[in-house]
Amino acid sequence: MTQPSPPICSVCIANYNGESLLIDCLDSVLNQQCSFPFEIIVHDDASTDKSLELLESRYPQAHIIKSRENVGFCVSNNRMVAQASGQFILLLNNDAALAPDALEVLYEESKKQATPGILTLPQYDWESGALVDRGCLLDPFYNPVPNLDASRREVAMVIGACLWIPRTLWIQLGGFPEWFESIAEDMQICCHARLAGFSVVVTQRSSYRHRQGNSFGGNRLSEGRLKTTYRRRCLSERNKTFVMILCTPAPFLWLLLPIHLAILGLEGLAISILRLDRRILAEVYWNVPLALTMAKMRLCKTRRTIQGARLISIKRYQSPFTSWPHKLRMLIRHGIPQVS
């Protein structure tokens, strides 16, 4: 009897209360037109809807990891990769769906690279079909800036909704930092990979569709205004600051960090006054210096590890950064975000 071929790719889907999303996501994976075997792993993060019933009845092909408690996106993905057997990992959000040739294109692209790194596909909005990004650049304060340039292949980061990475590289980089909980863990692993000499690239072919903001809430436009949540903004501002500290080479960090913290303080004060909402300042912006104090030892230790293994120049690292602050651009275009 011949043994089944080991999977080339492990598609890892973190799910929490995604009953209404999973069919589109999983069907898009099962309908892949690719020439190699792959496996599907789903981590259910203690869902309270009927996600597990759906998975067990409709998708016997999927290996399901059932969490007894809600552990968040970072832990969910680390658990799945720990059980994966594929040469490559594709992290896929439960609110995303792949084009039929996505896995084949990602695999072919990875084989072309001298040293396989992190890949993604062009992202399109689920409802409008509009291009969202071809990966992201970063502004000086580590805010993601959507790349819309079809000729630009190398980017600063790709979002975890569709992130392809060799399993060996994931292990080398240590996976997602579980102390991040959720948000900006994709930014951290991409910046870490780039510092270690690995590329972060977007393909020119294929794509995925994404219901932006469904998997964690917020971060989406509604009637021309950006809507978000207190928890999302809290984790976002904290974790982007963590990434800045971990990955920005000296001496630029020591120049950038005080400016960043001062701007955050002024931003939080201004938004709180304009929105007549003290909670924004207390829960989102004051949380950043408090979190830095509490995580000081961990940040210092992790920074020494990351910077000690840096193989590229500061100029090379900063090449996919923009000079214009992205928040200012978004403020001009959409006004002050609505936080709920």
C-alpha cells in the first residue's frame, strides 16, 4: 500500500465565532487548483456559536484543534503551526477566501526565491471588489500603509489574513509573540524576518478576498468614516510601539521613540477632548507608556536577540518605509475615527 504524500502546505485558519464565515473560507481552500497535497488545520478559539458543529459535520478533511478557553490570535496560530507537517504554512483568516490558483501561485513564487521568505497575495475587499493592498509599507511610526503599486514586489509587511511562510523560517523566528495577544503580530514577524535577511514579497498573480475587520472587529470604513473599537485601538497602539522598539535599529530608535510617545499623548488628548470621551485617553493612549514599563525587561531581552541577528543594513531595512505619517493622511481623508 502506498503512503499518502506529505503535504507541501499547511493551511492554518484561526476561528472564533466564524460560523457565518467558514464556508466561504474553507470552500475556497478545498477548491484550489494546485498540483500538490495540502492539509487544513483549524483552531477553534472556544467559539460560542455553532462553528464546531459546522466544522465537524461539513469538513471532515480539516484537522480541528479545540481550545477550552479563548487564547487569541497569536496563540491560536502558534498551536496550529506546532501541529503542521507542511513544508510551508499559509495563515488564512476565517473571513478571507482564496482565488482558485492561490496556493499554486504562492508555491511557484517561493520556488523562484533563492532563500524563500514571507509571501502574500493582492488583497481585495469582499463587498466592493476594490484592491485593498499589495502588501504594506510602514510609516516612521510603524503604521501600515497600503501598497497599491503593482510594480512594487518587496514590502515592509503582509497582514496575517493571508501570510505564506516556510515552516522552518517560522520556527527560526519564534512564531508570533504570544504576549502581543492580537494585532501587529504580523508586522513583528515580517520586520523580524527582514532584519534577518529574508524577503517579504507580494505576488503579481492571483489574489484573496477579505471581509476586513470581521475577525477582530473595527478597522473598517462605514459611510466614509473609519470605525474601530477600544480594544482594537488599545492593542494596536501598544503593539506597534512594541514592534518599533524591537525592530528599529539604533540609533534611530532613540530618536524616534520619544517623538512617537509625545505624538501619541497629544493625539490621545486631542481625540478625547473632541469626542468628549475620557475613555479613549485612559484605555488606548495612557496604556502605551504603562505597557512599556511593565514589559521593559521582556522588550530589552527580545530586542537584543533580534538586533543581534540583524544581517541587513539600516538603509535596506528602511527602504519600504514612507516619510509621510499615515495617520495624518487618514485624518484628512476620513476624519477622526469612531471608537465604540
